Amino acid sequence: MAIGAMQAGSAQAVDMFILSWKGTLYYTNDAGKVVAKPYTERDVVNRIAANRGVSPSSLVLVYRPLYLDTAVVTRSNTGDWADYLQMPDESNPAAKTDMTNASRTQTVREAFLFDESSTAVGTLFGIETQRWSSDGSTLVGESFHGKFQFANTDPNNPILPVGVVSGSFSTGGRLKDNSGQ
């Protein structure tokens, strides 16, 4: 898959929560000065939309807790997405530390952030609270908030801006999976 390409959904419904992403992008302008500007989820969406040639008004940034990643999906959530940043899964334990309570309802997490080509670009610290069904099989509610920072020096990266970004994030409401799965 090309970085930023929209992908078809998986065979089962995917839990997704709208993500608020507020930060500051620091970069060097044409005059050689380091400047700062706001960098939000709309900047993420706009960059991916431009890369895909679609309207940004039809897209939203989400957190997918079972995949430990962020993605841009259609608001109608028909199963198409573009990966944004990922945290490592259990196969890469050195890149993530989770402190989770016995009932799996709260996790304090420190993790590296990776781009789609599996390059470490930054870190994240957050507190994730989850509500599960009584039998523990279904995620009922999600809250994840914290701080992030990442950097990119590659002007050809279609997903990340050139510069250093630092900010905070928090999840909002669930985005229903309408992919027909």
C-alpha cells in the first residue's frame, strides 16, 4: 500500500473514536526563521485529502483502540481509511509500556509513534479508560487523552509535515462502522 492510500475495511466491525488533535508545528520558513503555527486534526485531514484528491469535508481523524493507531476515515465510515500514526502492538514490547489495571478498564501508556513505513517518528503519553460489556468481549466506551510529539524531515512524506510537532489529544464520540461488515 502507498502511504496515505485509502484502504478497504476489514472483515469485522472496527471500533473507532473521533480524535481531537491540537498542537503546534515548528518549522523553518523560506527566510530561515523557525516559526510556529497551530497543527490540528483538520491539518491531518486536509493533508490526506489533498493526497487522495478528495474533499476534506468528508473525512475525520479517528483513534482505533484495538489496532493502537490513528486513521483518517470517511465520515460515513464506509470502510475506507488512510493510516496516520501507529503505536506498537504486543509484537514490539520494547517500543511501548502499558500499566493496566486488573479489570482492563484503565491503562497508562508511553509509546513510540510510527509512520506507515514503520519509522519511529515520535512518542506519546496518555491515559486510556475503557468500558467493556459484562462478559468482557465488547468495547462499550473509550476515553484516551494525553500528549504527543513527533518530527519529520522528509519533504516527500505525504502524511506528515516537515518540522517538529508537539501537542495534546483526546478521543470523542464513537464513529459507527458502516462498512457493511
